Amino acid sequence: MMTTTLFDIHPTRQSRLGQVDLQDLPFGSVFSDHMFVMDFKDGQWQTGAIQPYADIAMSPAAMALHYGQAIFEGMKAFRQPDGGVALFRPDANIARFNVSADRMCMPAVDPELFHEALVELVKMDSGWVPDGAGSSLYIRPFMFASEVHVGVRPSAEYRFIIFTCPVGPYYKGSVRVKVETEYTRAAPGGTGYAKAAGNYAASLKPTELAKAAGYQQILWTDAVEHKYIEESGTMNAVFVLDGKLVSPSLGDTVLNGVTRNSVLKLARHFGLEVEERRIAVAELKAAAESGALTEAFGVGTAATMTPIEAIGFNAGDVDLPALDSWTVMPRLAATLDGIRRGHVDDPFDWRLVL
């Protein structure tokens, strides 16, 4: 065992890396050697530890299973040209994690400890970072209520874990999306701006219905009138309208995406006109039919940037221009990927080289 000033380290005795083909990776099914675990008890965080990745025991009365106090984050590490590894904007994800914790009445994790645990964990498992096109080491920090108790109130105990998994692309190719006007992802005053587990559970049925109708994802609309676009499936939504990059404005029903923020900053850096505002379904439909909507894509950590080839409205589908005619998303995607992998300059200091 090794000890740092912030947490303990228990390295695995036998790595599983030799059993894995890093050139042929499904998303989210292969897990690295180690994980970080820390418990909150008696009103404070206990000493955490990096330890071998393993199953965890849980009581049937653990409060997360009954009352849904569970949050998570998603971030990535990338192989660099010199063989090293870099994280992409980890402190932005750490800050958002604590925003989610506050909304779900959970204790914040000290940002310095979070950062150091994350860095040390990725360093220890740096051999698991793949270098294939579209591949990366996906990092999943999460927290859940672990107190053994049945009764509706905030838990007095929590468990915080970070594990990592080498992954290939989340989506392969473009997607068809359906404008959702019946089901709701998030309502004003709710938890839509937090990465709460229940938000994703609520999305499953409408997404499966959309898939049965021939779509891969949903364009979520507002809960009050279903007249305004909010997000694209599990991603933020971005459109190129009349030459402008337009994304639904943030609020308590839209997640403050780190990838979204990066894409908009990069677009402004390129001199593109960027708007963050409400986008009416009627406006989007008219723009798609007239040709003013030239590109549409979802942005998120897992999927990065996924092109939308067609949008399903109540009156029928509208196809977007052929992907080989797009100019904005390809440039943004190539530059963002180049920054993360160390192939191009990083004017924003987003990349943390380990």
C-alpha cells in the first residue's frame, strides 16, 4: 500500500490489460484495472483509496435504490503524439459534479482531492488509454446514497467512485432524430441541469419508442408547451442556421455541457457568429424546409459531435443537406479532436498533460 496526503493507493497484483484488444473496443463494456473509492460518513468524507476495480456490495435498503440520490460525470483522457496522456478540461467537469451534488442534496467533493484522485488514477491506468481513431479512455465519476435506511430524506452516507474504461466511438455515423412533443426530459424547477441518474431513466421509454419508429435519438422540447428545442437525446444540440451557429440557451432544463461550451468557444475563436437563444420547433422546421438549416449535430462527452442527417417533425421528416457539403461541424470536430489529442495548438489551455 502507498499513501498520499489525500488518499491511499492499493495497486492491483495482476493487470488485466493483456486480456484486452484496445483496437476493438465497444463503448462502456471494458473496464480498467483500478478505481477510486471514498465514503461520506459522520458528516465528513473519510480517507479514500485507489484500489483494484471490483464489484461493490450494497444493502437492499441502500437509499439510492429507493429515492434516487445518484449523480455522475463523464470525461475523457487521450493518447498524445509522444505516447503520453492528457485529460480534457477536468476541472470543468469537477465543478459541474458539485453543482449536481448541490441540487440533489448531496455533499460536495473537495475539488483538489477530486482532481488529484482523478490524475493519479489515470496515471496508474495510463496503459489502458487507446490510440485508435475515435478512441479514448472514458472516465466515470459518480456518487450515490449508501445509507441503509427506508424513509424519504437526504441520506446521511454516500459513496463516491471514479472508474475508467477504454472506449471506441459512441455513435458510428450520423443519426436521425425525432422532435419529441409528448414526453419530457426536464421541467422548470426540476433536475434537468444536473447530471442526475433519474434524468436518464426518464428518457429511456420515449427514446425506445423513437427507435421503433426509425430514429436513433430525440430532440427534446420544453415541458410547458413543447414548442422550443432544448437538447438532443443525451447531448446538447447545435444548429447552423443562416450561417450562424445556434444552440438552445442554458437554464434549469438544459445541461451545461462541457463539450457544448468548448464548441461554442472554438466557433467564436474562428470568427463565426454564435447565438445562444430559444429555438422554436416551428423556426427549425421552416429553416430545414427552406434550406436555411444547413447543419445540425449533437455534442457531448461520450459522443463528442454527432451529425444529424434528418429531423422528424409531426408533419413528417425533413432531410438535411448531404454531410459532404458541411463545412462548420467538420472544422470544429477536427480542431477539437486535434486539441484533445495534442495534434494542434491549444489556445485555451484545455488539455491537462499528465
